Amino acid sequence: MTERNTPSEQETIDFGYREVPKAEKAGLVRQVFDSVAPRYDLMNDLMSLGLHRAWKHAFVAAIAASPRETLLDLAGGTGDISFKALERGAGRVILSDINPSMLQVAQGRALERGLAANLAFLCADAERLPLPDRSVEKVSMAFGLRNCTNKDAVLREVRRVLRPGGRFHCLEFSRVEVAALAPLYDTWSFKVLPELGRRVAGDAESYQYLAESIRMFPDQATLAGMMRAAGLERVRWQSLTGGIVAIHTGWRL
């Protein structure tokens, strides 16, 4: 008898501009970040012409974690947001990422900066967090939500782990709102960026995916609606650099 896949096994999802089986996306994303991890910080500078530093500065200022609060930094990568939050006075930070290669880089950087004392590392899928309900005051996620297979599940987990009165902060690439920027941004994303990836990291394909994943991500209003559907309230967003990125916030009340 020939075995047939169930409908759930046949479901596909975007991986950049490609459609792949839903069960395979997490592994494909993990391969991308395994590839880019060693030179991720350099490539961020090249990809954004250094603007990612200003975006992250504004993001951490918006988070404003106090010494009495625990911040869960989802998709924390090599640690930029976690480190900045600790330097600005966060009491405790849990740096969580699904990719061990990225966490390994973050651990080395934390030791170099003397920031390990109030920093915990968690290798976990943001769709299924091994944390208790109502356990943290703040959750941040910078440039990570677009790489998740089930974004709605991530947002539900965010609300679950937040204490009442806690707040979620999301920094993500969004929809350009200034028409004059659009053609320049497209040229940079699809012509320059993959070539930079090839020359600097020896990997054009991963950076092609990163550019495509940005275009496939929901726009500002759509993401706000997804956050509300997950149970977050008082959802707001602020566009930066003409809408290239946006900071979304929502409360658990």
C-alpha cells in the first residue's frame, strides 16, 4: 500500500521567495544562520550601512528595562540587544535563540565585555518556550520574527510568558513608506547585498534569502493586527528610516 502524506505534512510556507514544506523551514533557517554566524556583526554593518546600530539604540531605549525587571530577548543572536539592555540597567536578561552557533558567538562576546553575571542563555524555539507562564516583565525580539515558521504561535508564547502589565517590543524590517526610497532599497537588497555576502562571507545564497525574507514579512498594520489577535493590547508601532524598519509594542494587561 502506498503511504500518503496527511494534509498537515503537505503544507508549505515561504522561505524567502521559495515555497518549502512547513516542517523543513526551521532547519533551512538554521542552516542560514550557521553559515552567517561567524561574520554576522560585520555583515549587519554592511547590510544596513551601519544604520542597524541606530535602530537598535532606539529599540533598547524604548524597552527601558529597569533593574527590577527580567527581559527575555528572543532570537537574541549574537547578543546586541541583550548587551545594550544590561548596559542601560536591565536587572536580568535571558538571551534566547534557536541556533547554537549564534549563542556560542554571544557567549564569547558576553565574556569579553564582562556582562555574563546577569545574563542567562537559552537555546529554544520561540514557538515553544520552556519558560513558566507569567515569568518575565519584558520580551524583545529584534530581526527574528520574520524567520519563524509560525509567527502567530510566537506571539501567543510572548503573551503567555509575560506577566500582567508586561510589554512586548519587536524591531523588524517592514514596508517602505517613502516612495523615493523603494527603487534604491530594492537595488541594494537584491543586487548589492548578495554580492556583499559572496565577497565578505563567501555565501551569496544566505543573504539572498535574508533580502527575500524581508519582503515576505507582514507590513506595519498587518503585524499590529497579528499581535492583537494573539491577545496583546494597546498595540502601537513607530516606523524608522522611511519604514525600512518599525518598532512594534504591545502590552499584556
